Amino acid sequence: MPGGTERILRRRIGSVKNTKKITRAMELIAATRVARAQQRARAARPYAEQLTGVIEDLAAGGADVSHPLLREAENVSRVAFVVCAGDRGLAGAYNSAVIRSAEREIQALRADGGDYRIVSVGKKVADYFNFRGFDIDTRYDGFTDNPTYENAREIARRVRELFDAGEVDQVELIYTEFVSLGTQRPVVRRFLPLTSAKTIADEGGGDAEALAGFSFEPSPEGVLEDLLPRYVEARLFAALLDAAASEHANRQRAMKAATENAEELIIKLSREMNRARQESITTEIMEIVSGAESLNDEASAEVINSFAEALDA
């Protein structure tokens, strides 16, 4: 019946309006957090740049070491994948894009007869690969939207353990790179082994003269050997900050789209409700008119019958 349809539509409109309030609030929260994540990434950049600069200068000055983190395998058959995604959903394609990239890399390695280890960062990564029957070496979660340097250090420690022990020949880092508020892309980058210190210097343009007048204890090589693990931690921390900013940016866009869709749905449902109300009013008017016409017909029939009876008399 029309009245029942109108009540159903009114309840649906109320439900959509409540959902719209939630998505709007989540959009504003995500906008605030993405700005904060960008600030943290900018604040951490000077440390990473200075650390890289020191390594470049040391290598340019002739310091080189044979460090486990620089070990190149002749045949790469065992690879560890550090997959960084989020703990929560409602962020558009953010989680699925990273997971798909990781799964493609793993399947390609398995097709070549290789073995893999998964170090999952984020609850969504662990849940997906557990559900699909993949083996997960270590999982980390609960901090993806606000990572700290200690989180990066803990993950880097586990990755170094796998690499130093020879359990894996190479480590791949898979995360979402933050380019701008409108652009974030999943990337797959080699994490370990590091390129040689000399290569870092050549690529970065280290300055041997920068070391003039400095003395190192125990030696430039010793300092370089101590800095390489910190360099690994700094790279991983930068990736975690990029991933966090990307997650918030994706969630902001997703919630904005949800809010706009809710507005469009409210307009559509309101039109349907108005149409149902109009049909209900029209039906009631027709019933009243039909009733009035029926009464008029009955009254006219009574008058005609009375007149006929009078004539017969």
C-alpha cells in the first residue's frame, strides 16, 4: 500500500543520513591525519638524508667493508617479502593494491621454484594471506596508521635475522609510496642486500673532502659498518611513514566518495518518497470522489422512485 511504501522510504532516508554523518566525520579525521603523517615524514627526512650523506662521504673517502647486509647471493631462490598495508579497511583500494602486488611477486617466485617468507605489516595483510593458505613468518600490526621508529627497528631486526642467517637470499619491500594527496602507488623495491657503500657514494655523490680534518675511532670502516644497520632502519621507517600517509589519503578519498554517494541516494529516495506520497494523496482523493458520486447516484435514484410512486398513485 502507498502509505507503507512511504514509511519504508522515510526509514531508509533516515538510515542513509546517519551513515552520511559517519562518513563525513571519518573524511575529516582522515584529512587531519594525512596532514600529520606528511609532517612526520618531512620531520624524519633530515635524519635519513644526513645518515645517507655520511655513508656516501665515508665510501667516497675510500672506506668499504664486507658487511653481511651487503652480501649478494649468486642464485636468488629464497626471498622474504615485507608487505606493508593497513590494520583497518574503509580506505578504498589501498590494502588490496599492495596485497595484489605482493601476491604476484610470490606467485612468480614459486613458479620459478623459489621459496618465500612473508613478514606482514598490518592486520589486513596477515588476514588475507592466512585465508589464502600462505605461510607467514612474522606479523606486525596495531600501529600502521601511526608508526614509530621503534616499530621500524623491530621489523628491521627480524628481517636482518633472516638475511644474516642465510634463511633468505634477498628481501623485497612492498608498500604504497606517497607521491601527493591525489597520487599514491604500490611499489616493490629491493630492501636487502644493500648496494655496496661505494655504489651508494657514486649514486649520491659523496664528498671525500668532507672528511678532511676528521678522525674516526676505531676506523672509517668501523663507523661505516655501524651505520649500515641504522641505514636499513631509516629506510624502513621512511617506507612505514609513506604507507601511513597513503592510507589516510586513500581513506579520505573513499569517505568523501561515500558521503557524495549518500547525498545522491538521499535525493533519489526523497523523490521516490514524494512520488509515493503523491500517489497516496491521489488515491485518497479518488476514493472520496467515488464515494461522493455513489452517494449522489443513490440520492437521485431515491428521488426518481418517489416521483414514480407519486404518479402511480
